[in-house]
Amino acid sequence: VVRSTADPLVSKQLVSVAEAQMESEMLRSFVDITTHSTCTACPPGYASTVTADSPSAWEGIPSANVKRITIDVTYGTQSFQLISRRTNYAP
């Protein structure tokens, strides 16, 4: 049982990498947020993919001004996904 249990250190690092990647994406300008697999926060052996898409309108903001950002981080067979939204909206 112990052998098949997910390593808690790896789990914490997956979350940390995803949060660092998300922070990096949120600091970009709205138009520069794109899908890519460059991971500046990944330790050796970890991989990250950033997916940016425009869902339908959200909370009254037109879809052209909304991006859903999904960060997928993997290490071996373990993975973690973090999702957030970014808007380009000024009333």
C-alpha cells in the first residue's frame, strides 16, 4: 500500500509549481497569455503545460475579454491541475 501511495513531497511541489506558473501568467499582459509548455518554475523531472482559451461570456463580460488559464503540471505518474480566469475588462 505504501509503495503505491503518492509521494506527499511531490504533491506539494506539483502545487507549488502550478501556483508559480499561474502567477507568472497572471502578470503577463492579457494579449500575451497563450498556450505553451515553457516552464520556468519546474525543477528537474517536472513538466508544465499552460492552456489559454476563451470560454463563453463570464459574469456579463464578453468572451473576447475573458481567458480561462489552465496549468497542468506532471511528475512521473502524478499530476496537478490549476484553473483560473483573467479578464481584460474595464467598465
